[in-house]
Amino acid sequence: MGAGARFAVTLLIVLAALLGLSLCGYNYWDTEPKGSHLLDYMLASAETKPELCMDDKTREQIREVMLNALDTALQQHVIHVYEVWMRDDRGQPERAKFGVELGIRAYLKARKGATEWMPPPCAG
């Protein structure tokens, strides 16, 4: 038997073995899409979740916490960018500039969201 024929026979044996293994495991395959239970839970909890409400003082306290966290996150991001620059100067300072600009854009978007956040007051 030539080399080409041996290769073809080997390929057929391997393919047959893979087909056999896939047919044996067919009954054990998960037929539900992954995460469907999570989606059901999220939909059910969204239907029963009470509206987030608070008084003005609490809202401003929470807003202050969010803004302070954003300031800290931006500071940590800039520190990280410069630490990377100190370890690896390839492509610097352009890489650092790009990383800091991305951080500032995210900071500004999140800050705008935090300042515009306005949960309704609680009834009663």
C-alpha cells in the first residue's frame, strides 16, 4: 500500500472515530442555550424589583461617593499607565498618551452619568 493510500485510510479511521465519539455523547449534550436560566431570573427579578427611590440627602451622599470613586479610579489608571511606561518604553510616550486619553474619556462619561443620575423620591 502506498503512502497516499495509508494517509487516506488513516484519515478515514480518525474521522470515523470522531463521528462515533460524537454520536455516543449526543444524549449528554446540553440542548438549552447557555445562560437561559440566568435570563429567566433576570426577567423575573426585573418584573418584581421595586423602583429605586431615595430622599434628596441620600441621593447627594451617594452621588458624592460615586464622584470620589471616579476621581480615585482615574488617578489609579494614570498611575498604572505610567508604571507600564517605566517597565516598557516601546512606543512611548504615544502609548501612554493614548491610555490616559482613554481613561479621561471614560472618566468624563461616567462623571456626566453620575451628575445626571436622578432616582425618584420615595412616596410616603
